[in-house]
Amino acid sequence: MNPFARELLRWYDHHGRKDLPWQHPRDAYRVWLSEIMLQQTQVVTVIGYFQRFVQRLPTLASLAAADEDTVLALWSGLGYYRRARFLHRAAQLCVERHGGELPRDLDALMALPGIGRSTAGAILAQAYGLRHPILDGNVKRVLTRYHGIAGHPGESAVEKRLWIHADGHTPAERTADYTQAIMDLGATLCIRSKPACLLCPHATTCVAHRDGLTAMLPTAKPGKKIPTRALAMLLLRDAQGRILLEKRGPQGVWSGLWSLPEATDAEAAPAAALRLARVGQPDALPAFTHVFSHYRLDVSPILFDHAAPLAAVADRDDRRWCSPGELAALGLPAPVRTLLDNLPEISP
């Protein structure tokens, strides 16, 4: 076994995370689900979502058979909802093409929606014990510092070098433990700012630590100012407390989720609301900002209590009046769910 892996596994045996819910049992479905959830999301956040998800959909077959609303409702709040739709479609393809199982072949796994090389490697290594390297964000940070590699890790040339190192360090023995260990190292010690280098098993051989480069590596992505958009969200609530929701189309952010009708701004809100229901005076709720990866969204929520549904705007597949008790079963964007959970009592 190479020295990097040997020292890492020695550290893992004493300090690694061995009680994560997807490790017991560590089967392919649970590993896959955890890997998708952990993309751009921290472990502490994922644990509760993972447990709720597998309680409702405990097997790949149950995920494949579920309807999209169920999947998105379980995912609601995790963000990056395309991950959930890819997960759902990949499960269906596994049933159609692979006998209801995740394949054990790297190329076959990577052919499924939402599974890239690193995710495929993590599944094969952790679920099946097969020797495949991984290169998620934590591993990139560890290897960039250990080898002193300058340049943004997202650049193809830098990423290619990192894959070579990832492969070279991955041992043939205890591959599952090694895969978890290097992710743990990046998540707990070799963190983005103020890494705990003195506790690291590689402190004496890490180039960044030796040369005082830990604050500069990995090289940051070139800055880019993100634009800001603004809109008004319309909360039409009838006398029974039902809220009018609309299902978003297949394109854009929050695609496929249930959300609130929108207007360009607060001034346009009353006219937009009148096209959907008979409404009285609007009540402006506290504005908020939601930040996406590529833009900021400034939202002005406008509440219309005692809205009376129009006969011409009946319930349909992409529009419905929902009682508070029905909201839990729907896929809602996190800020919309928070907004609905904190609505004031119906005005007299």
C-alpha cells in the first residue's frame, strides 16, 4: 500500500466517520443516494434528508416507481433540484436496463443521468469494494494542497493532474474505507479556511503546509459578479386557508416544482392576482433575497387574503388550490416553503 493511503487509513481508523446512516448498510442504493445528496451540500444537512428519503423510498425499485411529486417533496429544501430528477430517471433506467440494480461497470454507471466519474467511483468503491478513484470537492482540496498544485481545480488541465494523483493514491486494499477516509479528511481537517494542519496525518509531507500555501490553495475561481433579478410572489389565500400554487415548467430554476404565481413587481401584483381570483387589498410581507449559483433573486411577497377562486381559473394539472395539510406532499422550493410556513393568520 502506498504511504499516502497507509497514513490516511491509520488516521481514519481512529478519527474517521463510521456511523453515517448510509454506511449501515452500505449498499449501492444508499451510497448512490448519499453521494447525490452530498453534492454541494454538507453532511450535517444531508443526514436528516437521507433518513426521511430512505424511510419513504427504501429501495431503488421504490424510487423508480414513485411519482415525481413524491421525489421532489422529499428533496424539497436541498436545492439543485435537477439532482432529484436525475436520480429518479436513473432509477427508472436501472429497472428498465439493469434488472433493478445499479451496474458494477464504470461506463454503465456514468451513462446514467446525474452520475459523473467521481460519483460512479464512489459507488463502486464503497458499495462493491472495487478500486476506483474519486475526485469530489473535498478530495480536490486535499490533493491540491498535498501536491502543491496551482490553478483553479475546475480547469481541465488541473483536473486531469488531480485525477492522476487520485488514482495513484487509491489502494487496492480497503478501498471503501480509503474512499470515505479521504472525503472525511477534506470535510473535517483540510477544510477551506483555517485547516487543522497539525492534526493531519500528512502534515509532514504536504507541500502546501511545508511552503505556507494552505490559504492560497486551491486557487480560487476567477471572480464574476452575479446579476440580480426581482419579482413579486403572489400569495392568494381563500377563506378556508388554501393557497393557489402553480407548477413550474420543465425549464429554468425550480423546474417541475410547485411555486407561487408571480408578477414583475409589487405594483403589478394586484392586476396579476385579479387574473387568477377575486381579491381585495394586498398586504406586503417582508421582502427577502434568495441566492442561486448564477444570480440573486429579490422577492417581494404580496398576500391577498379571502381570495375567491374564479370559475374560469379552475384547478388543472399545473395549478391547484392547496390546503396547509397538502403542502408537505408537494415539491416546493425552500424559500417558498419557508414563506408558507410562516404566513400570518388569516385577516378578519
